[in-house]
Amino acid sequence: MVEVLLLRVRRVAVTLLVLVTVVFIAVRLVPGNPALVILGDYATPELIASVEQDLGVDQPLWRQYLDFLRGLLTGDLGYSYRTRSTAASLVLAHIPYTIQLATAGFLLAVVPGVLAGLFAGRWHGSRRDLGIMGTATLAMSIPAFWLGLLLLFMFSLVLPWFPLAGGGDPSNPADIIRHLILPAVAVATREAAIISRVTRSAVLEVFGQDFITTAEAKGLRRNRVLRRHVVRNAILPVISISAIQLIALLSGSMVVEVVFSRPGLGSLFISAVTARDFPLIQACVIVFGLSVTLINFAADLSYSAADPRVRAA
Amino acid sequence: MGAETVVKHVIDDPNIVSDMEPRRGQIHRVLHNPLVLAGLFCHLAIAVLVAMAWVRGLDPFAQNLRATMAPPSIEFWAGTDHLGRDVYARMAAGARYSIGVATATILISGAVGTLIGLMTGMFRGRLIRLVNAALDFIMAFPALMIGVLAAAALGNNLTSMVSAIGIALVPRFALVVRSETLSIANRPYIEAARLLGAGNSRLLARHVLPNVAGTVIVLSSLYLPLVIALEASLSFLGLGVPPDVPTWGRIIADGQELFVLAPWVSIGPGVMIVLASLAFNLLGTVSATCSIPAFDAEDRAMVSDRQSGYALGVDVGGTFTDVCLVAADGRFWITKSPTTPKDRSEGFLAGVRDVLDAAGVGFSDIERVMHGTTVATNAILEGDGARCALITTSGFRYVLELGRHDVPRGENIFAWTKPRRPVPPELVFEVPGRLSSDGSELQPLDVSECEDIIKDLRSSKVEAVAVCLLHAYANPEHEREVAEFIEESLPGIAISVSHEVLPVFREYERTMATVLNAYVRPGVSSYLLALESNLKELGLLVPVMYMQSGGGVISGEVAGVRPFKWRSRVPRRVSSELLR
């Protein structure tokens, strides 16, 4: 187990190193002098030279790379071109809103998704199954940003139940939750549908196995068979798809945060991209990449915790 | 006889779909799946909406500043935006861009991904390991994030949109194709092709690619809605498309700013996105279920063996009659009913009727009937066959009694006794006449001798006659003459001749086979006659096929003449013992 853990940790470290290197190279490959971006139309050669020196872009590339790595280790991600505050502080200020949204969205995706999937699998072939799977297919086909707009229209404009925009007052939990519900629904709908479909097919696969026939032959009721024998064996693919869905939630939150004007990491990233604010893009991608890698890592571990067979492999 | 039948096990699950190509029966089934119908309806709806905009000659770019932000009306079906542009016209035009971009992306990234997958699956080396690592790396990150970054870096035009989504999609194709290729590369036919001198490129093109093509097509249909969603999200964010191109996502983004005043600008194109993704999601689901192996290999072989309709399999044993009905889609029903020894076709028909009732199918729906039975075997084992006589060449009366000069392996040589022969020596008659082993006549056949034999046959009340003359396998002339003579004198009696039953050399084996054939034939023919006439009466349209003991099937006519071939599944030891 310890060896497996070490192996996985090593893989995470390599992935992260590759990630920051790719980001470093990509940002420098994009055409355009960052000094010009900062200075705009009033740039003089002297100003450009001094800004370049400030940014360190006059140094050779390997030097810049080492500085970049050193900065990363000390939490220094550079300055945002637009706001002049550090990229790290901007990212830190926006992270809580994204974590809230991802957590709420994850709950709203996993709980109904797994329940619907178990139900559809329990009654597979019936009208209920068809109904659930039809609804899931519909839910999968609705783009999150459009669903967000519709929800805003229905429940903020027509029926003024929820606030229109923003992330809520950080010191007031009730306000945070009121701001969270609509975007969480928008971002979770598609993921819930996918989880329900995966759960259903996992349940069906387990139902086809010999030990279920044995359990039924023993005279166990179908619901008990479902609870005691099916769920435990069907949960594995659900765990792995849940990790993927958590990552999908993170990326889906980018667009939904823009729709709901939530001050999260996603909207920060999109605004940085449209404004070509390279240090900020760099910081956002690194934070996204770090969280994606860590989620994958956690899913790997939980996978081997749930299934003894994986541990051996 | 009222046979009590138990429907033992019924599998009737519409979700079980076999992984065959949809054939006649399957297409029918697929078209009756409500999800498929809904998917086709979505396709139709998009086509109609686009066609109507074209018929009405609507211009998605024409501005009408006198009718800005007009709500939906007869003139503007989906309202107008802040520049007075017809939203319906823009939705219809958006179909061209959004579906076009999605299709192009799928085609290009599918082709590139397949190529990379084939290469990484087939070859080894440092470069391949690097490519694999890169694929895994890209896969670790969500497609939307990669798309946003790539689109931002590549700029705002449709080519960059296609490449941005393509970068995220290529590894998704490549990794699946790679694992398929890896498993195919180890199969014997690849090894065989390699031994025949096929180079790598030929192997990939002629042997691997055709086998992964199906998977790539299914993947494409699954990823198409994903690409539509990605494209919509990116254009909604203002990335990857020029501002004047009305993709659905871009129109929604335009509408977002007017959302309080003119929500219809965003609603129409959103409906189009939902319709398009739904159309491909619904059909993609079906194509994916079709390819998921729901059966184990044995069931699949059984299913793919038939074309369509229902196949009926019947096994009449000594105690039970088992009937199995298999539908084209793989559903099957099994029943077990008691065998009715007096007239076995009764038990047969009772079982068949039950299984058809359970399936709700009529006799005329059956496309194939296969029948195996132990009727002949049981008659032999139980010594319950017809009373029969044997006519053989002068001097060969005791061939049967002598048998082969050994004791079956595994038997106690002191305790073993020869089984009773189906024909006692008193009922073996000799006729003069002799053939050589090459078939030439050494001594002509004397048919007049048969006159006396006929008298004896009559007085001993035999039901069947076997004719087995020396070297008849080389020249059947003498046997035929004898058979004709008996036929004329004793019309209606069942005659078995060795050159038809088992035309091989070795007198004992050929004689035994012919005698056994004569022994079981009356019982079998009457059974077959009753069975076939009953089945025809009940509306069965196809002939029954009978399993041969050596494998393969024969028609009822042949089975009636040579039931020896039909000692179905005689345990080997029993049959070898009988042949001793």
C-alpha cells in the first residue's frame, strides 16, 4: 500500500512539473509583448525597456524558467497586468466562491444522480426506467450556461426568489446559500444525469452476475439484494465517474460563474483570458491543474480503498 | 395425455441488445425504441426549422432598427435582437455553423486520434512513450479548460475553434483506439499475416483499422453532443469565433446582455442546442448499447447464427422433453415437459405450445426448427426396437454373433458378457451370390432362394428387414435386387440396405449398423410422420431439421430412412460396446 502511495505521489509530482512547464512555455509562445499590453498606446522605448526589466522578460529563457519555478515554490505567481495586485492574492480571494459552488454542485449531482440510477437499475426495462433515462438524456443535452440563464430568468426576474448576481456576503452563511442555489443547480444538472446513467449500467452489470442469482435463490427480497449485494459492487464505477464529474464541475463552473457574475476562479480565469493578463492566466491554470491532479489522486486512492483487487495490481 | 409443463426460466429483457450489426429484425426493434424515435424527431425538427428559414428567405444579418427587441410574432417567430435582426433567421443560420464546426471537429480529431492510437498501439519506443505521456496529460484536464486556453491562444476564427476543441478530443479517440489496437495486435490472425510477410502499414490498414472502425464510429456519435456543448460554451464566452458569426452560443451571449428586456434572444438558440445534443445523445446511446456485449460468447454465437424471427430447439429424451425458443434479439424461453413414450410427438407438441404461449408467438413465426432426440438411442439401449430380420451372403450368418474379438477397454475380461444382438441367428437368412472387394461379380445372385426366405419372414412376423451383402459398399447391385424382391413380396415393410446406411468395408460394423437402422426405423418413422403432419397442421411453415449423431442436420426424409445416423448423443462407450 505504501509503495502504491509513493508511486502515485511521484506521478502527481511529475504531472504538476509538466503542467507548470507547459504553462510557462505556452504563455511565452503567445504573440505580443507583455510590456506593450501593460503600457497600451503610450509606450515609449524607454518605458518598454523598464517594464521588461521589471517583469524579467529581458532575461534568457532558462533564467526566467528558474525564477518562475522559485516563484511557484514561494507562492509568488507574479503581478496581474491589469490590477497590479499579486496574481496569488487575486486567486486566493476568488477561490472560496468556486469551492462553495463545486461542493454544492457536487452534492446536487451525486445524491440525486446515484439515487435515480439505483432506482432505474432496480426497475430496469420498465416505464419508470425509460422515464428516468429519458429525463437524464434531456438533462445531459442542456448546456449549463443556458440553463443558468433560464433559471435566472425564472427565479430571479419573473419570481424574485433568488438574487440576480454576485457571490453573497461572506460573513452571512444564509446569504451565501441564497446566492449558491441557482448556479449549483445549473452546474450540477448535466453531471447528475451522467452519474445516474453510469450508476444504472453499473447496477445492471452487477445484477447479471452469479452471486446475485445465488442471493435471489436464497430467497432474499430484491430490495435487500439491491442494498446488500448490488450497491457495494456497483459503487466502484460510480466513484471513478464522480471524480471525473467533480473535475467537470470545476470546468463547468467557469461558464456558470460568468452567467451568474460570481466572483469565482472561473470568471477570474475567463476575464484574464479575454484581457490577455498572462500572469493571471498562468496562476489560474496552475491552480486549476493542481486541483484536477489532486482530485484524480484522491479518486485513485479511494478506488483502491474501495476495491481490494485494485490494491494488488 | 395431459402433459404438465413447467415454464422453467424466462428471460425477457428489452434491455438486452446483442452486439450484432443491426439486421432486419434489429432495425425493426431499434425503430420501435421510444428513445430512438425521440432522437429522430429532434433531427427532423432541426431540419424543418432550418428548411423553413431557407424557404422564407430570411437574412440572419439584416438589421431592422424599427423593430428592435420585438417579442416573437408572426413576422419574427423568435423575436428580434437589439439591432432588429430576426432571431429565428440567426438560429437557423447558427445550425450551419454549430453543427458544421462540430462535424468537422469530430471528423478531423477522429482521424488524427485514430492514427495516433494505431501508431501508439502498434509500435514501441521512446517517441511512442512520450506521445502516450502527452495523451495521458491532456486527458487529465477537462476539455473546456483546454478549449478555453487553446482558443485564446489561437485567436477568433472557425479554424481555431475546430483546433481548440480538437486538441481536447484527439487523446479521447487515441487512447481508446490504442487499447483496441493493443488487444488486436496479439490475435492469431495478425501473427499469421505477419508470417505471410505483411509489413506494419499493411497490417494496420488491412487488419487492424477495419476492426477498430466500429469503435471509432460509436465514439464519434458519443462525442458529437459533447463537441456541440463545448463549441456553444466557447462561443458563449466569446472565444474561438469571429464576433459577426452567429453560432448558437454567440447569439445566446448577445442575448445575455438584453436578458431583462428581451429574453427571447437567448431562448431560441438554446432550444436549438438542446435539440441538437438531444438528437445525437439519444441516437448515440442506442449505438453504444448495441455495441456493449450483453451476452457471453456462447449466446452471441447462438444468436448470430440465425437471421431473424424465432428459432425452436427441441430435445426429446427418455424422461423429459426440453424445448427452447430463441428470438432474433436474443431473448429466449425454456420449458421442460414429460416425454410421452406412447406417442412422443404429443410431449413434443405440448412443450412447444407452452413455450410459444409464454413468448406470445405463433407457429407461423418460427423460422427454424431443430430437433435432437434420444428416441433411436433409447430403442437400442432398452432393446425396445422392432422385430427384424437380416439377409446376408451365404456363409456370413454368424458375423453379428461373432463380433470383434476383444473386450471393451475397462471391462473385466472374466465377467463381461456380450450384449444381446438385435437380430438372433434364427432370423438371419443367407442368399447365394458373391461379389469381390473391387465390386466385380464372382457368382451371380440367386434370387430364387429368396422365395423361401419370404415365407419364413412372413411366418416369423418381422416388422423390418436389414440387407447386408458382402462388399455391397463396392457394388450395391445385389443388395438392390434383394431389396426390390422383398419390397414386391412384402409391401410396406421397412427395409434397410447396408450401402445406404453405412457404405464402408468391414462386415461386422456395416452389418451392425444396418441391423440397428432396421431395428429403430419403424419407431422413428412413425414418430416423424406423426410429428411432421401435426406441426404442418398447426401452421409451421418450415421443415424440421434433425440433428445427426455425428453432427450436422438432416431432413425428415433422410432421418426416416437412416435413423441410425440419428442415434443422437450415444455415449461413446455404449455405441462402441454395441458394435463389438
